Amino acid sequence: MAILKVTRLGHPVLRKVTETISVKELKTASMQRFIDDMVETMKEYDGVGLAADQVFTSKQIAVLEVADNPRYPNKGKVPLTVLVNPKIEPLSDDMEEDWEGCLSIPDLRGSVPRYKRIHVSALDRDGNKLDFIAKDFHARVIQHEYDHLNGKVYLDRMGDFSTLTFLQEFGRYWLNK
Ligand code: NI
């Protein structure tokens, strides 16, 4: 396995809509190795999610996991999940503001409105159908990664930039406020 280089905001690949993957392509050894590398890269940088275009690959794959993450403490746990060709649908208009960061936008945090409950359909890494409901932080992480796969970043979803803050100032002025 390998730790991959992460794209930073400004690289055009982050603004492209990624391509869907066929089950045949998904099952190749090279694609399976790539998914292992995505998981290792996400863990190395303490991410709670990573989209393939963040590692220079414009394909519809995202990985996510929330488990005692130092960048996002006190969040409900989400098991390691691989989403291939995901589709999401909000289950209501209810939205919630909470903090997000992004490995492609280092050192910044901002408060972003997201749907509280979503229906998710996708394939897993073996090509099996996934169909589930995600809520709260889990739903937030999936919406963030889904946006990446569609050429969007969390800054695009902020109503305004008044909460945008560097991490150091986040700890000093915003945390627990
Ligand atoms: Ni991100």
C-alpha cells in the first residue's frame, strides 16, 4: 500500500465531475490497490473522508471513516465505507450548520449547512449494491465527499465566509463557543 499525494485547491482535477466506474473496472487488481491506497492516505492525514479526485484520479470513488479522529473529536463513529458511483437524496429540507475542513484546503475550517438526513445508494468496493440512510455527521461527511466527486468543495456551500478561519484561530476563538 502507499500514501498518495493529495491535490490542493487550485488543481483543475478538483473542479471536474468524476467518471463513473464499471463493475469490471472496479474489480481489477489495480483499482482494488488504488482503493487500499485511498484508505491508507485518508488515515495517514487524519481525514474522515477522501474522494478519488483528491488523489488525482477523476473517478467516482470515495472512502470515509470516523473513529476517534483527532481532527474531528466527539463525533459519532462511522465504520470504514467505500462508496462507488454514489447517489444521494435529501430525506427532508432540514439542514444543520457545522464545521468542516478538507485535506485539499489545508489549515482552514468553515461552518457549512448540510442536509441532516439523506438516502444514499452506491456500490461497495466489490460491486455490491449499498442502500442506506445517513444522518447528522455521517450525512455531512457523505455530502462533502459527494460534492468532491461532482467538482465542488465545501467553500461553495458556505452561505458566507464570516466563519472561515485558520485552524489555530479555530482552536482559540471558535471551539466550544
Ligand atoms: Ni474535502
